[in-house]
Amino acid sequence: MNKSQDIADFKKNALQLIDYIINYYENIESYPVKSQLKPNDIYNRFEAAPPLEARSFEDILSDFDNKILDGITHWQSPNFFAYFNANSSFPSLLGEFLTASLGVNSFLWENSPAATELEQLVMEWLRDSIGLPKYFSGVIQDSASTATLVSLLTAREKYSNFEINKNGFDERYKFRIYCSNEAHSSIEKDVRIAGFGSNNLIKILLNSDYSMDYFDLEKKIKADIENGFRPLAVVSAIGTTGTTAIDNINEIGKICHKYDMWHHIDAAHLGSALILDEYKHWIDGIEYCDTFVFNPHKWMFTNFDFSAYFVKDKDILIKTFDILPEYLKINIDNVNNYKDWGIQLGRRFRALKMWFVINGFGMNGLREKIRYHINLAEKFEKLLQSTDHQYLIPPKDIFEIMAPRVANLVCFRWVADPNLTNANINELNIKLVDKLNATGKIFLSKTKINDNIIIRMNIGQTFTEDRHINEAFNLIYSTIMTF
């Protein structure tokens, strides 16, 4: 087959696929939000051996439609309220189409100057929009988990004078890392990967709002110093995973400065809200921060993966990761070679889809949509607390708000009867979430804090509207009536 025929076939198939995608989005609410299949259902639909001959695009797409689609949990459904979102949008999809078409691997500037320089531009746009000082430099990572690992590795090298990169750990380096009891599990994984060991990750007590107790932080730092350890880094959170609690980064930063420690801020989900002026107080004390990460692929309508990582001193970052074999040397100065800014050598042209999103929405459009989601969360919280609804629930059937609502996450539980034990209430809430998710009409997640099962309603999907909140509220109430 010649190139002209290949292009003709591609054009025909691409147009068919575009129609399929449009139909999918037009009908996305008709699919169960959470896949209802059992383990191995998808796997068992296919032959054990791959096809030996090429199949038609129509047959391939038919197999996707009939054998794969019902195994998809529809993260782009407006009724997806679980975890934190992994949002896309039509501008992001268009950017991703181009990214895949170009197939750029942008680890060196000369590989594609546009990929490198657009990344620098987009990261400066994001930095300025969320209110970080201009001395921060940005680079795209695949996820906040990776960004935190990069941060801890950089801290490790700075405070070992880059000796651990050369010689590995020895008895001199009794480093300690600190985070709250509500910090994301990826931090412990990163601590393991970086060679510190889980036992050197010190968990800090919580305040009543589930934020880090910085008095307990300083107490544990002092105790570690007395016991011969070297406090290395604190990972604080602007939006913990369970409840989106906001750590006091100003006070934590002052403690890090006092004890000559590294300060990394994980704002993976809530960082997007910093484009709103009313939330910029969350980063009071940012001058004490060494590195900062947030994920536009969560709540800035840019499809996975795109994690925005900012570093105060890019020279330390580059010195940590720079390895320069002959085949990667270029004779060009004053350019960014992003292979030296993280773990990966190969790098996708991720900046393009973010550029499309910012241009497609405009910053004011992004602000309007994020504010809209926050208003929907406020509405949902009020509905849970209201007695003015269509269901005549007995007085014993009540909802309890389990954590302060910071932005777009509502944490609650059903207290069917105040006389029940906490274990019974937990069991009922687990059953309630399972029953709701089994309807296919909604997808919620849960967590456990202070021995309480908490239902998490995260309202941030790109296409979620007011009517979806009303429908979710009514579904929750009607499901309770079936117990």
C-alpha cells in the first residue's frame, strides 16, 4: 500500500472516529458511570493470540464498541463525583490530537524548539496565574507523585552536597521527612524510592480541620535532632486527598527556614483554584517554599497527564538530574533541555494541550468554570443539611458534614440512627456508597478519618451542571429509603 492510499484511509477512518467521539460525548450520560463488569470479563472476550493479519478499521472500532466500552468507567461523565477528577475538555482533546500527530519527543531543545519554548511559556502563564513569584521556574511532570519524588531527590542531593548521587547512602545521612497523617500515600512511596525508607517518614498530628498541626511538627523535628537525625524536608498540602484540608504553609515554611529544611507543597487538586484571587491567601508564605506542584489534569480541564511543577532554584534541580553522554550534547547555550529537569528522558509535547485549553477557554473562562463548581458544591452541602425536599425522611435519617468544605469537595456521612454504634454507621455508609455506585447513575468514593467512614462528593467534572447536583441529591435520598 502506498502513502497516498494510507493517507486516504486515514482520512476516512479519522472522520469516522471523530463522529464516534462526538456521539460518545452526546450520549455519555446514558452509560453507567462506573463499569458494572466483573474481573476478567473484558479479558475473556478476546482470543489468546493476536491477529496475524490486518483488520479493517470498522471491525476494530466495532470490537471497541462491543467488547471494551462497557468496561470503561466514564471519568468524563458529569455524574462522576469520585476521587478527584481527571478532566478533559474539547480544547484539550484538539491539542492532544495534534500532539499525537506530531509525535514529538522533546527532551532536548533542538528536538523541537517549539515544544521546549511553548513549555516554558505555558509554565510561566500558570505560575503567574496562580500567584507564584517570578523567581520560580516550571517544568511539566507526568503526575504529582513524580513531582514529589523529584523534589525529595533534589532535597537529598542539596543537603548531601550531591554525594548520594555519587556514592549512595551511608551512616552520615540520617535524614527525616515529615508530612501530615492525611498526606497522600504517594509521599511514602516516594520516600521509599528515594532511599530514605518508610521509617524515616514522620507523620504529623492533625488539627480539628484535618490540616497539619505545625506545633507537633516542630516538636517532632526537635526530638529527631536530639536523637541524632537530620530533618531534611516537609511535604505540606494545599488540599489533602481525604478532605482537601489546607496546611498552614506560612507557619510550616517558617519552621523549615528555622531548621534549614526543604519545603515542598503538594497542591495537586486545589492548586487550580489559585487562579481565583479569593483563594490566593492559601499560599501566604510561599517565599519559604522550595518546590510546588499542582495538576491541571485534575481541575483545569486538561486531559491526563499534565502536572505543573515549580522550583525556586532550577540549578539545584538540574544538577541533581543532569547526565550528559556524548549523544545528548548540543552546542547551543541559553536554552532549556528538559531532560535534565526530572526523571524521564523521553518527554511528550504536553504543553500543546495546555496552550489549547488556555486559549480555548481564556483565563476568565477557566475562572468562571472553577467558581461554578465551587458554587455547586456549596449548593450540594446545603441540600444535605436541608429539610426542604421531596422525600419525607424520618427525623432519625440525617446527614452529617464531616469536614469543612474548602472548595468543591463535600465530605459527609449518613447517620441512620444516632443510637447506632460507629461501626454500624460505618457499615451502613459503605453499603450506601456501593449501592449508589451499582446504579450506574453516579460514582462516589469514600475515605476513613478518625475511625469514621466518610463519603466524598467531589464536584469538578468539566460538564457537570446544576441539574446533575439535583439528580445526585435525589438519588442519594431515594436510595436511603430502600434500606
